[in-house]
Amino acid sequence: MITSQAVTKQADTKQTRRQKMDFFDYVIILLMLGLFFWSAYGHIFQPNTDAARYQCYTVAFWQGLPAAQNLPAGQCTFLAKPSAQLMPISPAVLFQTMQRLGLPSALINFVRGQASPQPFHLLPYEYPMLTLVPFSLSLLVPQTWFQVAFACLMLAIVASLYYVLLRWRSRTAAVTLACYLVLGCYGTVAGRFDMIPASLTLISVIFADHKRWKWAFVLLALAVLYKFYPVVLLLPFLIAQQQDTQLSWRAWKRWLPPILFVFVCAVVMSISLALNVEGTISPFSYFGTRPIQVESLPASILWIADHVLVKPIRYVYTYGSINILGSGASLISSMFSVLELLGVLFTLWLLWRRKLDLATASLLMLLVVMVTGKIFSPQYLIWILPLIAYVGNGRRSWFIVWSAICLLTTCIYPFIYSMAKGSVNAPKIALFFPTTTLRNLLFALFVISLFYIHARRPTAAIAASNSEQRADHWNRHR
């Protein structure tokens, strides 16, 4: 006769066994990585790719700006003659501002010395300093193979993320992520570093789900220091952590996790400021002044207004992307900023009322920021797909919607872009705006439906669901 304990033990053993890599997983990973490498291979040695820019930044930082000029002709021209868009705050303006504020002359002279073309001074204009860490790893190979090494590093992170989902969520979630990435990020995974902050964000959410708050906040800080977008998750993390702890408000251990977040950010930013003040603040100015990008939902609204209200629009290549200009652009941008604020506040309210768990709240925060933002580059999907796979865990309705969103994104880039004679002409192709608009509407409808479902969901249902998930986790890993 089989006892209930034996049945439970057999079930736990079966679940644990499912978490181990087997032949099926290796096949999926190899196929996925092969497709990504093949997509990058056609332009992996070209001097105008994102990875080529990363190489310029890395060489200029470690060896000095003159050394970057030894790379292939034209590759690092943007460093030798940076545009006003790339460097919104020039050294002259920075020094004048510091003098006007009455800062000590010793500090001004120190910052002036940072403008030297010598090593350890030039930081990436668009990205935080910490991005130099993965960029520098690619310098371990010969100069010609930098982009190959970088692509291999990103593919290794993709494989690791597959294992993370397999180990701490399910095989269904891991395979779902593989499908999403292949369908939606075919042309971006191997050539961009976005997999790093996306992976750190997912792992921080997993640690938070398992109540490892100190590690969760530290990893979230690292994600923010690679790309600023995960900073919107700080408030959801703080709310969930404060709701979870039983310590007194005066107990310092209650506040230790967010203190660690601030400490890690402060240390890294202090090092960055010590190396180059201008390079540290440039990413903030760079993204704050960008116009509406053609693939965003505000751009879709402008395109519709152009046809319905006969509002003239035009396209320009600025800030490294194709942007749209029109008479109603400023108004639409302001409206979407208000919608973004309302969406963020509503998400925080649902989390505070315990109608959302932290993972779903984190996903919703990123979705709201993306769907209401004025920029929606193809690689932005990388930011959310790991969380989509983790939270959705293979739900059929989610898989159908997100497979469609991913496919439409890949149709836009690289395929529709490749049909244009020059990327600035891509929006003039007949398929461009119908495709982006359909993708953006699906995206927005998904966010609205998620809000609707969770706003109507009883608080007790969320608490029970979370308890079941935690019990299942400890049963599988005890």
C-alpha cells in the first residue's frame, strides 16, 4: 500500500527532476542560439553596428581616444566629432554652469581635467559606466573579433536565462521565453547588451518572490546601473518588502534592503563621477530630449491624425533612431506622459491593495512605461519578455498575444527596415505604420486587460495564490 507521504515524495521528486536540463533543453538552446548567431552574422564585422560603437567606447576608455582612431575607418567618428544630440551638455556649458553655481575652483579644475583624451576618462554618452564591464570582456579576443566575442557573451546570457527559468519557474516558461526571443528579438539579441539588465531584473524579481530581499534590491540596483529603465521597479519592490516584513518601523534591518540599493547605486555613480562628470550625466540628458520615435504608440496616433485630420508629419534621423515630427506631437507627448503617470499610480495602488503580486506589478510597471513612452525601439522587447515568460508561465492566451506582438516587431525590424533605401525612408513604406499600429494596439489592449482583470480580482485570491506558489517552491527545493 502506498502512503500519502510516499505519493507526496514521488510527486516532489518528479517536479524536481523536471527542473534539470535534459536533451530536449539542450536542443532548444542550441537551435535558439544558432538562429541568433545567424541573424547577427551578416553584419557582425561591419563598422556601423551597435557592437561596433561599444568597441569604440571600450577602446577609448582603456587606451585613450587616439587609440580608438586605429579601428576601421569611420567606426569611431562619432567619438572624434560628437554631435550635439549625442553630447547634450558640452564641456564649455558644464564649466559655465559650475561657475555660475559658485562651486569651488578646485572642483571645476578637476572636472576640466576629465575632458582629457587620455585613458580612463571617456565614458559612453548614451549608457551608464557599468556597461563598460561586459564591453571590456570582449577585448580579451583580437580586435577584429570583438563583435563575435560580444555576440557570444550575449548568447551565453540567453542560455543562462533559459536555465534560470527552467530551475526557478518551469520548463514551460523557459521554452516560452525561447519562442518569444526568436519571434520578437531575432535581429537584436546578439547585437545589443539589453539581455544583461533584462536578466538582472528577472533574477531580482525571483529573489523578491522568495523573500531574499537584500539580494533582490542589490540585483535591481545593478540592473538600473546598466540601463535606467528598471528604476521604475524600486517603488513596487519597496512596497512589497515593507508589506512582507514583520519588523518594527524603527528596526534598521527593516530598511536594510533599500539602503543596499542606494549604497550600490551611490558607489558606482561616485566612481563614474570621479572619472567623468560629463559622461555620467549625459545619458540623462540624452533620453530626456528625444522626440517621438516612429515605432511608438504616440507615433501611431500621429500617423492616424495625419490621415484623419490631414496633419502634416515628417521624419528625421536624430538620436540614433527615426523620429516623427508634427504639429500635434507636443500635445500627444504630454497626454501620454499623463497616461504613464496614471498607469504607474494605478499599478502601485493595486499592489498596495494586494490585488497584484510583485512579479505581476513589476511587469505592469514596465509595460505601462513602454506603451506610453515616446520611444519603442525593437530591442525594448528584450526588457519585458523574460518577465512575460515568468509571470505568464505558458498561459495560452498570453502566448498567442505575445507571439503576435513579437512577430509584428520582427516584421518591422529587421524586415521592413531592410526594404527601405536608407532607414529614414522606412516609415514611408506602405506596410510600416499599419504594422507598428497593430502591434502597439495589441500591446495597449493587453495592458488594459491586465489592469481590468486584477482590479476585479479579490485580494484574498492573490494572497492564496502567492501562498501556493511559495509552498510549491519550497516543496520542490527542500
